[in-house]
Amino acid sequence: MTVSPPALVATDLDGTLIHSDGSVSARTRAALRRVRHHGATVVFVTGRPSRVMANIATQAAVGGLAICANGALVFDLDAGVTVSQRQLAVATALRLAHGIRAAVPDASFAVESGGRFGREAAFETMWPDPEELVSAYPELLTALPATKLLVRRAGGLPFTEVYEAILALAGTEAVVTTSCTDLLEIAGAGVSKAVALAELAARHGLSAADVIAFGDMPNDLPMFAWAGHAVAVANAHPDVLAAADEITASNDEDGVALVLERLYPADG
């Protein structure tokens, strides 16, 4: 890393910046304030859909652009509107869903579609939506063009086998990521946190060398490979810990704040 503090701080949310109870600590909020005081930019880079970003933005007191849905969507936190999004082609989504259901009979599906959400009745979601569409997957994918197709398994096959089967089905037509052990996320070809972050950085006149990235799960690995400096929290997945340039304390111990306090002095 250069001596100067990074011009852009890119951080994952769940399991990284946010405590396990869903809160943003006062210490983290103060550290993010320091970053902005130094003239640097904070960008949330998350697997979360844009429809659940408002509360976190308020807690963290961070505005500007956020990268959501693992890079498929860029969202303006201040205006509450989608700036850009990349959708998974309907024909591809339907082909994959048919193949996944055949390979993993107990799989259930949901669709993130910008600000809208739909799911099969068996799919249990972290963020219920009172306006969600509940239907079988062919109707979901036709009615709601997917920025992200979600696949949840009930048990059955080991997770690694399910992941490998879906990866093989996707081929080069889609990107498969995971951020927990019972959910897989499918986006259009070429979509990743790294691609979206690189595009956003370029609009600020910045390169990878100007960026520090924080994360905890395999969907953060492309971002880690691209950023000038990659920091994993202590609770991160083993693959993420191995890929990191630095390991900090866990999310519940304000690991991100610890690094930011070091890089952005209070008297800066």
C-alpha cells in the first residue's frame, strides 16, 4: 500500500461491517466519518438487494452510491433509486432453474428484481417483503426479470455438491456465488463485486491501487483480487482469509473500524 490513506474504502456489510445483531456500532460509524473527513469515499459492496439498504445507510450515516446484489446493481442511497443494473437473461434463468430443480429436487427459488422481490412458497427469506410475489419459478422469472436468482436447499445433498452442480449448469452464461451454506446466488455473465467496483472507481478517476476492500465470504474474492489492499475480518471464510493481504478483528469486534482508525488519523 502507499503511505497515503486509500482514496476509496469498499466494504461488504453482513459479517464484515455489520455486527451479528444487524447493527452498525458507534465506533464503526465514527471510523467511517473519519474516512470522509480525509476526503475519501466509502462504498458499500454487498450481496444485499437495494430494497433493504435504507436502514444500514441510516445507521452508518453513509450516502452516495452502493453496489448491491453482488455487483448486479448500483444504487443511489441518497435518492433511493437504481442507477444501473445488469439482469440475468430470462431464457438463461429459466434453463438454469429447470436444470437445478432436476439436479436438486428440494431446491426452492427466489428472484431479486431491482426493488422488487418474488419467491416460491417454500423459500424462506431473511427480508420479508409485504409486496412480494409468491409463485412457482417459471412465473417468477417471467414476471420479474432477475438481477439475481436465489437458490436455497432444504438439506439433502451436501452443499459443495449442490454448488458444483449449479456451477456446471451455469457454464459461461451466469455467475454463481455464495455467502452462506444454504443459499446460492446467480447473476448474469460477467457480474461481480470486482467489476462493478472497478467501474465505480474509474468514474472517480481511481484505480485498484487507490482502493482498500473489506470482506468475509467467497463472493468477496473477486473484489479482493482486484483491490489494492484486501482485508478480511477474523470470522471470514477460510478462502477469504487465505486471499487477504491483512486480517483484522471480527465484525462483532469492529474489525473494519480498527483498520480505518489506523489509516485515517483523527487529527488528519
